[in-house]
Amino acid sequence: MTDFTVAILGPGGIGGLLGALLSRSGCRVICLAGEGTVGVLRDSGIQVRSGLYGDFGAPVEADTVLREPVDACLVAVKHTSLDAALERVPAKALGDALLVPFLNGVEHPAVLRDRYRPDLVAPGVIRVESTRVAPGVIEHGSPFAEIDLTGDLVSRERLDALARVLGEAGPTTRVLEDETGALWAKMSFLAPFALLTARYRLPLGDVRTRYREELTALVEETAAVSRACGGPAHPAQALARYDAFPPATKSSMQRDVEAGRPIELDAIGGALLRAAERYGVAVPVTARLVRELRAAGY
């Protein structure tokens, strides 16, 4: 796929992995980042260590801002830095490229559609464990990488074309018809996991045993909000998935707490509370956890 050009906004754990895989498959890749990272990427490309895809290096282009047309721009920054990062992608430069945010939460598509053409915003959900250990150095730890592409306002033909490009690069990729369902399916799993592991600074194995009642209550609350918003609601399935994960598993929110970085509390917990209020769903456990995390300075 040598005639496909992809911009990567935020070449960290997720963006760096996708950028390297796309480059290796023949795409032209332009990473958008700060000057320090840009220098490293121009000199050394992206180095990936992966049990699934092997250890490899991939050349990429890099710049501090998008200056030319691309076919797609993958947004792989966190909510806490989204506003600043989007300055690197002027709407005029984006043109008619698809904008694919791999962000946590459910509110970002509306934010992006206020800034860019609504029919170009194609939300993505990615299931992977991948970490940037240094600029341009990515460790991919999970034995899988799975992507769901969606977008109620986006041409199905364009979604299918991008799914083929991503699939040829490595990740198992599918297109889902229901944007709300796709986003809430992830939110329903992520919110209990993130809030509890961050609040107690414990990996999932300890949370699911020591705080089982809270986990169960939080899963049920999140499912009720998802159902009210038109998304899926399978609390028993969610609990079974948590129980199947390795006990040492940590959420990215817990890792951010431990590292002293800003956390995505508003994008996850705040968004859940706003949706619950909008539909009149009682979420007392969620509200308490968000309140306690905020009181702790997050």
C-alpha cells in the first residue's frame, strides 16, 4: 500500500506502534510531535519490540505540524493534551483526510466535529498494550492488537479502505456500524477498571478480590448508563473479562497516577457522570470514586 499516506498525531505507545507497522507495510508515515521527538524520529525512525510482530525498526517522516495532504490522520494522544496537540493539525492542512481518534471516553467525537468536517471524524477503538519507553522506542506487550473503526457520518467506503490498510499492516481491524455502541462498549469496560485501579493504586488482580463489591457495583452502574445512551449493557460479561486478565494488569490511568502525570479523570469518570445525569441514572459508587480522586488532586 505505497500510495497511502498516514499522519500520526502522538507517536507514543499506540501511535508509535501503528506508525511503525504502517511504515513497514509500505505506507508513507508522517509523525507529528514536539521538536525533540521529531529529531529522534527523523534520525532513527521507530524501534518496536513485540512478541507478536517481532523486533523491527521502521523509517518515518516527522514534523511539528501537518503541512501537506494525507489520507488519514490517527490521533493517539491522551485527552489531557488533546487541545494543544490539535494545533499540530490545522483543518486546512487536513483537507478531506479522515481523522481517526483513538481516545478514551465518549465525548471527543463531538469536540472534533466542532473543529473539523463532521463527515471526516471516524472514531476508533483499539485494544492493545503498548508503551513508549523512550522517544521512538515502543514495547508492545499484548499478544493481540485489535481495532474497531466507526463513524456514523463517514462514508462506509472510506472506512472499509482504511480498515484494509490497517489490517494489512497487522492489527485485526473491523468496521462497526454503530458509533455509540462501539464507544460505549469500550467505556463500559474501561471506566470501572481505570477508576478502581487508579483510586487504590492496585493492579486488577488485587482490585477484583479486595474490592469485588465496588467493582461489581461500578460495572452495573456503567452498564446502566451505557444502556440509557443506546450502548451495550453486559455486566456479567465485563466481570468475566476482568477475571480473565492477568492479575498484574494495570490501567493507563493507574500508571499515570504512579508517574505523577495528569490523568484522564474527566474524560472517563466525568463523562460517565455527565451521561448519568443527562439520563437520570443513579451512579453513587462512580460519583464517590470520582470525588475521591479529585480530592486527591487529580
